[in-house]
Amino acid sequence: MSDTSSPTPKTTASPPTAEAGGQAMWGGRFAAKPADLMQAINVSIGFDRRLAPQDLAGSRAHARMLRNTAVITSEDEAAIQAGLDKVEAEIAAGTFPFREEFEDIHMNVEARLRELIGPAAGRLHTARSRNDQVALDFRLWVRDACDRTIEQLSGLMSALVEKAEPNADSIMPGFTHLQPAQPVTFGHHLMAYVEMFSRDASRFADARRRMNESPLGAAALAGSPFPIDRHATASELGFEGPMRNSLDAVSARDFALEVLAAGSICAINLSRLAEEIVIWMTPQFGFIRLTDAFTTGSSIMPQKKNPDAAELVRAKAGRLLGAFTQLAVVMKGLPLTYSKDMQEDKVPVFEAFDALSLSLAAMVGMVGDLQPNLDRMAAAAGAGFSTATDLADWLVRELGLPFREAHHITGAAVRRAEELGCDLPDLPLGELQKLEARITQGVFAVLTPAASVASRKSFGGAAPDQVRAQIKRWKEILR
Ligand code: ARG
């Protein structure tokens, strides 16, 4: 009775079709016990026990539906529900016997149910197979994981917005190629990550919408001869409806691949912020400080304060990508419908979400913890001729030069400043006029980092008012 849904007699008086006991689940066909090695490679209870809450929810909905469609009696259903309550209580109390001889969570629950309520337990698996059961449990678990991740991403976005708000005016260098490019603000920089993480959240929301259909009732692969109501179980379990093809229902795992893809992209985005924290923490940059809460010391070098949490978030991206690859390789080339290979779908997904959840939590902690060193940031923002583009733009705006020509003159000005060992704003007017006679004193007003930032008023630009407008928008969305 493990993976087919065979019609069973209706009354509790008739003998159970299977005994409680490992191989008794399909004992009719088998004379001997499996080899120890068979059990060792087959067993999944060590990891799929995490599906217990989903397995119980699915069984409850299934039993209720079997009674409502008169496939089982209300006495049997009541006994089954009471037994499932006991199982749940045992699991919560830590007294539930998870046993390897029952292979997986589905057979462990059923075996325990039989011990608790007797033969009625054998009716629960009517019109159901472990194939649609595991597809259901796993889908429910992944759906919850999406919800949790979206929740955590909102928390991270809120932490970033909160840190960005008082720093909408805090000048820092913006980089390309990790070379000083143009001044921006720390608030603007942090808000870039809010945009990134919002896309991550929407990827999870999309995946959740797509996966939210119930495989339950597909039974082994072909559906059931019983008058089951798949719409009822689907709606009880919060699905949009039942999956429309029983073969697809038991064999699809693209929903899991999709969230692992979303998770990988999210972990990659996290790793980029983590890397920036690592860079900003170096004494060479000195842009931020993390407190002792999110740093560690060295066992030999007393001066050290290391951003280990950020480094580990950076590294966890490897786990997510590894998990995606792992499941993709398991699924690649599998014919329809269920193959036991698919039992290997769970570990990568569990591990991936454990890593992602920890990374998100650690990142929320670090973002809240980090303190910017505004003087260091401002000083760095002025270095490296970061307002050269502003000079070129001034030449275009005030003197009507073509941008290419302005770019050339500005390049020469930068070279001259470099020769004289000064920054652009400190270049004597006479030097600038040697390159373009019409340059006036007025140019110096645009050469400070603050003026540069204030001028970037285009929508989505670095000007503090633009940044504040985005902060306001996100605060409303995240409230
Ligand atoms: N433990 C199995 C899994 O995770 C449950 C489904 C078993 N189905 C079967 N036909 N053997 O995939």
C-alpha cells in the first residue's frame, strides 16, 4: 500500500491491509527483509522528518475529504483525526518515535497512527500514494519557506531604509571598477540594496504563486478510482486549486528549482553587500565600524577585528548555488513520473533555506549594527578627481562645448592637477584657463562633492531630495 491507491473495504471490522512494521507496508509482495545496505540507502527519515507538520496537515485534509465523499466512515475519520492529534502532540513533546525501519516520514506517521488507533489507520491511505503525498508535503514546505523568506527580506529592507534615512546627505564616493567615480551619498548606496532585495522578494512571491496548486489526489500517478474531491483538499490547504495533470502532479519539482534559483540570486545579492561591508571595514577604507557584536578577534593578532559574519554571508552564496546545481542534476533527464531519485530533492532545499535564513538574519543584524564614519567617507568622496564629470558638464552647459571636447579638456585638467599634486577644486583658475580661456571662477562651485551630489537631480539620482523621495516611498510600502 505504499505507492498505489488500492480500493480498501469500508468497515473497520475487516482486517487491516497492512501490519504496523517496516516492510509490512508492502509485505504482501515480499517474503524477505531488505539488506541492511538497502535500508541504509533507502532511508530518508533522518531528513524528511522536517516535513512532519506538512504531512499531518495533508493527512487531516485528506481524511476529512474521504469522509465528506463517503469513502470512509465518520467514525474512522474521527479516529484518524484524533490519532493525528496524538502524533502531533508526541512530535511536539519530542516523544514521537522516528524509526528508520519505516523509511520516511509518511510511513513513520502511518505506522505510529496504527499503533495509536488500530486498523482505522489503514484507511487513511485510501486514494493516496506516497507519490502525491510527498509532492504535497514538499510543496507546502517550500511555500512556507517562500513566505518566511519574503518576511525576512522585508525586515532587511526596513533595516536598510532605517539606516539610509539619516544618511541621505552623507557624502561618500561612488565607485565603478572599485575606482572613485562620482560622489554619491551613503543613503543612496544603501537604497540600491533595497531595490535589489525587493526584486528578490518579488521573485519568491512569483514562484509561490506559480507553485500554489495541489498535487494531492494524483495518487500514484494516474489519479484515483474513488470519488475524491481534489478541489476540496486543495482549498483546505490554501491552494488555488488542484494540479490539472496527475502525471505532472507527482513528478514536478520545478517549483523547488525555481525557489532555489530565486534563493541563489538573493544569496548573490547578499554576498555583494557582504563584500562591501568587508571592504568598508578595512582600515584602508575605514568607511564603517561594526561593534563587537558582529566581529571577531584573532587568536594571535591582538589588534584584529574581523568581519566574519559578512564573510560567511558572502560564502553562503556557494551553498545556495550548490543546492540549485544539486537538484538540477537530480532532475535532469528523469522520465515521468516519480523516480526514487526525487527523494534527494529535500536535502538541498532544506540546506539552502537554512543558509539563506541565517544569512538574512545576520545581514539584518549587521546593517543595524554598522556605524558610518562620515568624515572618512566625505574625504574619500573628494579624492580621485571624482568631480571631473562635473567640470566637463559645466563646460557643456556654460560654454556650449560638445561633450566630447569638454571631456578632453577635463582630462587635461586632471592630468595637470596630478602633475601639481592637487585635487581638481584646488587647481588655480589660470591653469584651467590655459586649457580653455573662457572658464570663469564660477566653475569652482560645481567642483565640490556636495555640489556634485546636489546636482544629480534626475529621477533616481544621488541628489539628497531624490534619495529622500525613495526612502519615503519604501517606508510606506514596508509599513
Ligand atoms: N520518501 C519518498 C520521497 O521522498 C516518498 C515517496 C516514495 N514513493 C515511492 N514510490 N517509493 O520521495
